[in-house]
Amino acid sequence: MRRSFFEAIVIGGSAGAMDALLMLFSTLPKDFAVPIIIAVHVHPSDDGELVKFFSSQAGLPIREAREKEAVQSNCIYLAPSNYHLLIEQDKTFSLSMDEKVNYARPSIDVLFESAALVFLDRLIGVLLTGANHDGAKGISTIKKYGGLTIAQDPLTAKYSVMPQAAIDTGNVDKILSVREISDFLKERRCHGNGTKTANRG
């Protein structure tokens, strides 16, 4: 039985994902309390410029996740470049420089799988545009543990390979455009300090 509220949202993307994330960030309300944790394939030399850029476009606080930092509501976290981002059982972040997964570090699969084991059926996983299969395995893990899974509609994605790979697993609950993803998440926002959201539609 699935929960009627969520504690966290994880999002993954690669090629073309910057535009998709920008649209998503710009439409989420400032009182959106559920933490959003993102792994996106960026150049290893990125030194935080991506966070600065997104921060200028979003109403929510955006920052890079830090080692041992507790996941907080009303915040968007980005995986630092060249680090895998994991969620520990005490709901803190862990950074790893282990080998690349799916040719990527940060890997979407690594984030999704670790988050699934922590948040179980209180997790939403979203996979956006991208040109490889990173995230498909992670989406399946989220589904296995009762979470809600969403893939960007490949017809609206700049690169359809990534969301289509997730859809092909048979473990995607909803296939939506970025605008529809935003509307769906906003319907489940909560106010105040908690991370609970409204009942699922």
C-alpha cells in the first residue's frame, strides 16, 4: 500500500536537462516544502556555476549537497560535479568518488537507488531528457520499494533515450511533459516545515 505523502523527490537528467530543470525550477512555488535532490550529468570542472545560475531563476533555495548534511525541506540540492551523491539511512548526504556508473559521476542510478532504500514509498523519482540509459535501473529500484516514478514524455524530450529506457523497464507510473511534471508536483506540495504532501490523485 502506498503512502499518501512524500518525504523527498529525486530527479535525474543529462543532455538537454538544463532547460527542463530551468522550466521546473521557475514554476515551483516558494512554499514547496518537499526536498528535491538532483543528479545531472555536468562537466567535471563545474565549480558551482550551475548552482549560481539556477539560483537566479528559482524561488526555492538551491545549493550543492554537502557530505553529512541532513536533507532539509524547502530546498533543492544538486550533486556536486565529479561526485556520486547518496542518501544515507539517517537521511544525510554522502559523497563518493567511486568509479563512474553508466559513464557518469554523478550517476543518476546511484542517487535513485540509495534514496529508494531510505524513503521507500515516500519517494518520487523523476527522469528527464538524456542520451544514455542512466536512471533506468534506479527508476526500477524506486518502483520496487513502492515509490512513485515519472519519466519525461520522450516526444517532448530534447534527447529521448534516457526517459525511453526508463519507460521500457515497465516501471514508470506516469509519462509527462516537463510542464505536466511541474503541475503534478505542485498539486502535492505542502506548507510549513514538514515534508508531507497532499494525497495522491
